[in-house]
Amino acid sequence: MAENITQKILREHLVSGEMVAGKEIAIDIDQTLTQDATGTMAYLQFEAMGVERVKTMAVSYVDHNTLQEDFKNPDDHAYLRSIAAKYGIYFSRPGNGICHQVHLERFGIPGQTLLGSDSHTTTQGGLGMIAIGAGGLDVAFAMAGKPFKVNMPKVVNVILTGRLPDWVSAKDVILELLRRVGVKGGVGKVFEYSGHGIETLSVPERAVITNMGAETGATTSIFPSDEITRAFLRIQKREDAYRPLVADPGAKYDETIKIDLGSLIPLIALPDSPGNVFPVTERRVTVTRGEGKKSWESTLDIYHRPITQVNIGSCTNSSYRDLMIVAAILKGRRVYPDVSLSISPGSKQVMTEISKSGALTDLIDAGARILEATCGPCIGKGNAPSTKGVSLRTFNRNFPGRSGTKDADVYLVSPEVAAFAAITGKIVNPIETAKELNIPYSKISLPQSISVNDNMIIPPLPEAETKKVEIVRGPNIAPLPKNTQLPDRLIGEVLLKVGDNISTDDIQPAGKWLDLRSNVPAYSKATFSPIEEGFHERARALRDSGGHGFIIGGSNYGQGSSREHAGLCPMFLGIKAVIVKSFARIHLANLINFGIVPLIFANEGDYNRLNQGDKVSLHISGLNADTFTLHNETQRLDISLKPAFGYTDISILKAGGALNLI
């Protein structure tokens, strides 16, 4: 039977289940990756399993939290380094680069499976991998050799035709897809790219598209492995990892989307969602800001709007190609006086290559501030905008407050749009502005040869030497919090009611709080703080009195980061059930892993029949019913609910979480 690329790889790795869309399957995992913001907890969980050595090729990256303002981050890095030495894991040191960029360069292999404790693990789909983001506990299980469970996704064929016009880039391709499908349109799907248009895109350009495909809610995205893939691996001196991989003639897909690359124009995602996509030439656009009762409509005059900050980098747009085009625009010019421009290369390799080419000098001479090769501003660690500032970023997310400044307006753009804004001080159409400033378009090609230098990647120790390694634990690394077994009846109150598209940044913010990632009791003080500062105190009081906490939400609850703390910290605070219209995939899995019962409204209109503070009760004995009844004691009414978990999840929930069960 003719198969598409997704089906081929999944079938090769299938452990159990039927490859029918929507049905649960389990697959073997070839590679795993972690980063420091999620890795410390993942490795604490891995330690708790008692496995002597990882069963997959595993890489631990330090790329999120490299600012060392006190002992907490360096202590965590020492823990991660010793864990890697103890358990046979590659360790990528701080400054070596962002996990997704480095993995693309040094570790990704076409046709293999990768599970990463970061939602943008999907980046490796640009290299022809099935690469899926997951919570740290799922990654810990994979490192222990256990298969990964996921619902078989629908496969959407995205056919690319034509060639991108000058000053239009891969970022505009994925923004166009987001414009069409939104931040929920990829849930339960894989976007598989094909068509003659893909032949015009390098692997780094393909990786931009697969990286930001995560913002659609997709399980992953994937490109074929072809001669362009081979050329990239040859440059990286890894051609032996190449494997040709294309869809069979006549392969079937669940849906088809066609994008003519030649018709695309520069696009921009407006605050406060990657899905608020419009042409950069739009004059006035009305968007919805905030959420729930606190939402409001805002009309933005975006074209020629004065800006205060431009940030170029992140795992989306920090490759050699991206920074070279920015340097070509800035060469011989200067950053606008009212604009702060910062640039963070994706890896040490990218930094080295732009330095050798002279582009780094061009960037510095223009007035750019060169940051370390880390995530940095993308996750709110430094370079926050000014009060009510306007920040253009080549990043993948612009959720409210993620930048570190709650009232800032954050736009997502291509490197081209960002660079022209940096020198003009306003949002402009790069096609027209290039003509006005007489800037010729430079088609950027990858260098034919690079100097591969892996001296900041520490390889695994031989197994005989690992027995001598002592794990380093600083005082900020707290013991794993434990959950109790699930009772037959939950009695408590609605602690919080929120609207649609609540992100993990809303539930468990990053930024300044990430220093506490290894200390759940301390980190839990931030839980839901972007929505209500006093939530932590109310939840603890209910928990300590013996009551159970309920969260009510709208659709796409838990979108965004794979941050499992958004399940772990609410569990610590006594949250026992989350009831919503629909869940984002990774967060749903995290809730189950930590013993929080996920339920959806049988009738979405019943969302309006619950209020914050309502006293409620729920009989869940057995957990194997098709429907459950939530009794609202305050309003004296019953609400029908459906399980958002499968049969195989019941034992996990009843035990109070996956670690409890094991």
C-alpha cells in the first residue's frame, strides 16, 4: 500500500496500536533531547525510575537559562552536567547554542523519531524526522526505553509550488499557514510538505516552517529527505546519516493545503497570538486582546508604527541564512536611534560562520547588540521591551507578558521585516523599502564547507566510568513532589475560570520564574499569576483544608510550551480536575501524567453555567464511564462531562500520576 512519509516512519517504529487517525498508538523513540528549563525535572523523574543508563541517544542542552544572577542556575547546570556523565547522555554546554539549531546541525537523522521536552522539537521535521514535543516525564520514560503513546494523527499534505519572491522568506510561509488554520487548526495533525516549491528551500528554511508549525497545535511537521537534505548533512560532515525519504506515488492524505510561494507577501503576527496574521502592509487592524471577561478589542495602526525594540534570533530564525540576510540589509547603515536591536545566533557554529564571512562585523558596526547563542529574550530572560513598548521579534510566540513586559505590544515577523524596521524605526514593507533605500536583494546560500567544532559538546562517558560519578545537587533542587491516589469523589470548588487559548505561560510563566524550575514548592507561587496574583494562596488554603480544586477553561486550553510544570505545580496546589471545551495535546498528556483528571464539556454551552467560586462535586469512581456528572451545589444544577483521557490512562489517573504507578 502506498504510504506518505509520516506513515512510513510511524510504521517502522510502531510498537502497538492501529494506525487509524484518532486511535492511540505507541512508537519506539530513537533520540531524546532536553533543555535546562525542562530538563532538571525530567532527570529527577528519570532518576526516580532506577534505570542505570539511557536507552536512547540522548542530548541535554543548556540554552534557556544561562544568565547566572545567583547560585540557582549554575547549580542546576552542574546537576545536569553530572546527570549526563552518570547516565550516558551528551551534554551541550551553555553557549553552544539553542537545542533545536544544534540538534539540526549535529544530531538529527532523517527517518528517525525524536522526543524532546520542548514544544519546538518539531524543528527537526525540516530534516525528515518525526520529531515531537512532550512533557519531561514522557521524555524520561523514552530515555528509559519505554515507547511513547500518541493518538495517530491525521496527515495534511501541504503542497508548495513556485519560488519565494525577493524579501519574502520561510517565516512568511508558516505565517501564511497560521493565517489559514489558526492556533488550533493543527491539533491532531501532521503537516507533511511536498511539491516542487520545497526544492527551493534549504534545510534551515524548512526548519523555520516545521519549528513554528507547533503554534498551530500540530503533533509535528515534516519535509522529505532529499538531495537538499543530503547537501546539508554533507556540509555538517554527517553525510553518512543521510537517507532518502519521500512519499510513495499515490499516497493518500486526510487533507490537502496548497500554497503558491510566488504569491506570498511579507506577513506579520499581531499581539497577542501567533495566529493574528495579516499582511505587513495592512493599515488598521482590529484584534482581540486579553482573555475571558478581561478581553477587549484593540485597533492597531501597524503600518509605519514607531517601534522601540527589534529582537532577531530564537530557535525559529537564528540560522546562518537568517543572520546573513539581516547583515546584508544593515551593512553600511545604522540602527535607528529610538530602536534597541539585539541579535542572538542560534549556535556557536552560526556565530563562527558569520564571523568568518565578515557579517558579524557588519552587524556590530550598524549598532546591533550581539547576545549569547541562547533562547534568551524569547522566553523572557532579558531584553524585555519598555513600558507600552512596541517590539518586533523573529520568534515564535507573542503571548501576553511572555516578553517580560505585560503592556508591551509584541509582533512576530521575518528577519527581513525585522531588519528593515531596525534601520527605519517603523514597521514597513521590505519590498518597497528596499527599492527606496536602493538595497539589492542577496540570495543567501549555505557555505560549501564549515569548520565543525564540537568542543562544547561533552560525549557520554564509557559505562565503566559512570559508576564513579557523583550527582551534584544544589540547595535549589527540591525533592519531587508526590501526589496522592485519586479518591472516588472529588469535593471542592471552582478555583479559577478562564477563557479560550490559555497558554502554559498563563498557567506557569517562564521569564524570571524559570530559576525555580527545580523547586516546585517555590515555583508554584507563580501558578496562574499572570491571570490572578492571589491564586497560589487560595489554592493552598483549599488544599490544606482537605478540599479539591477545579479549573474551568475554554477551547485549546494549555497551548504553547511543553512546560510540564503547568501540570506539576497545579497538582502540588491540590488541583484535581480541569474541565474545558478542548485541550492542547502536550498539556493534556502532562495533566494525565501528574494525576489531574482532564474532562471536556459534553455540551460546550455548559461552560456558561459555572462560575469561579462555585462549590462542586464529582463522582469519578472507576473512571471508565462514557460520561460523568458534575454537580454544581452553588447553583443546584448538574453538568454532563466527557473524559479527555483514554482507557490506558485510567490506571495512571487512579494512582495519582505515572510515577506513582511505576
